[in-house]
Amino acid sequence: MVETRVTEVDIGDIGLSVTSAGNGPAVVLLHGFPEIGYSWRHQIPVLAEAGYRVLAPDLRGYGWSDAPDGVDAYTIDQLVGDVIGLLDAHEIDEAVIVGHDWGALIAPWVALFRPDRVRGVALLSVPYVPRGDLSPVGVIKANDPDGEFAYVIAFQESGVEELFEADPMETLRRIYWTACGARPDGIRDGAELPKGLPPHLSAGEFENYYRAFAKSGFANPINYYRNFDQNHANTRPWHQAQLRPPTLFIAGDRDFVATTSDGVLGAGVSDLVSNCADLRGVHLIEGAGHWVQQESPDAVNELLVSFCDDVWDRESK
């Protein structure tokens, strides 16, 4: 049985809480909002047993990792730097970078900023969309400011975190229900939420998320969104850059992020074939929603192991 460890790793300016397991070629798992490294609990042992060294950090500002203050502490430069710092701390030259949600926004920029450190990129739920003329906030405002991604605009204002933190347990429960594949039809149009938890989460699993956000709060995770315009300015040299490493995309077919053209992300899935130089597959998993690696872990695990074996040119052990 694979041993899983949780340690604090000093990456220079901050420390990250990192869940790790296994030995062999490296795979880094980057979580999204509002989650922590624990969201990869179904993938970590499977990838480790397949012969990989797995690192799943709580990203800065989340869970048990350090949380520097201020919006400017959460730019894409800082987030990519944390991934490179994590590799350096473990003396890893090259890794497959896997990202879900916000992690899938960070992962391509690790490859674009430091192609020498990235063997492949697997994106869950959020496709790679090259830098365009407008920042993501500008794109949403221009396309459909009242649509599915209106929350990104709302997150630009201060005070949102206070609403979330007034009842973090209900905040998380509502977000996890609203975006999962098991949500009732019409839930995004005001239908009443079911009671209890969505089927992909047990009470104990939900408790881990609640404890993490009771500790960290929501302000710094929301600061990621508040840097969209700054990130757009910082990444000007990569305007319309194609993603070069081998790339895999996985999403649920009930994931509004991957299936809605509002905000360009839905269209971005079909455009992956031109936006990625070496696209190794696009997979929409039936019945799954936004939390795809937790809702359909077996399907996701099979795809990730196969992709890692392919890009590392090896067979699982």
C-alpha cells in the first residue's frame, strides 16, 4: 500500500502544505476554487501505485499553506513561481502538471513561463485559452455580464468574502451542489438546492473542506480572481501563444464551465485543437459536473495514468 505524507515545504518566501506519495517521474496536482490539495485524494494513491511521484499542494492562501496578505501576492507570476519552487525543493527537474479549475489556469502558464520544467499538461474543467486582446474579466463583460460567469465580475469588488465567511459551511455546500453533475435541472435558474451534501462528498470529506476554509477564509482565494487584469498585463509577451507540451483535457459533460460559451471557455474546448500544439485528447465524462475528479474518479484516474505513461514513454508498474 502506498504511503501518503503531508508535510510543510519551504519554497523560499512561503511554506506550502503538500500531500505527497510514491516515487518515479513527477506529477504535480493543482487544485481549484474553493478546494485544497485534498480534492485529489482519489488520484494521489492511484498515480503513486502506477509508479509516479505525486505532489498535491494547498496553493498559497488556501488551507494549511501560508497566506500572504494583499491582492498583489496572488498574481500569475507568484503562482507559477510556487510550482517551480515546489519542484526545486524536491530536486525535480521536470514534471507533468495537472490542474483543475484555477489549477487549470495556472498549469499552462507554468509551461509557457518555464517549458524546460514541464513534461506535459493535463487540464480538468478549464481549457487553455491563449491571451487575447481582453482580460478574462473584459471578455465576460463584453460577452454576457449577467451569464454563468457573472460571479467573476462580482469577485472584483471587496466585501464578497465577508458574505462567504458569514456561513462558510453553507457557502461551500451551495457551491459544491450548484456545480456538480448531480444537481437538479433548473438549479442555476433559482431552483431550490437539495438538502444535505452532493453525492460525491461524504460528511467526513466535507468536514475537511470546511475546516480548511474556516482557517483560511475566502479573501485570498478570491484574490486570485482579482488579478485577472494584472495577469493580462504581465503576460503580454505570450499574446496568442500556443501551448506546446503534450496536453490532455478532461471535463464533465454537465460542467457549466466547459460547456457554456459565455466567457469563451465553452468555445475554448473546441479550440484546443488549434491552441495546443500536441493535443492528446479531449474527454467529456458523462454525468459529471465541475468536480470531475471527485465525481468520476475511476474515469479520470484511467485517463491521467494513461496520459502520464504516454508522455513519460513508460508502462505503469
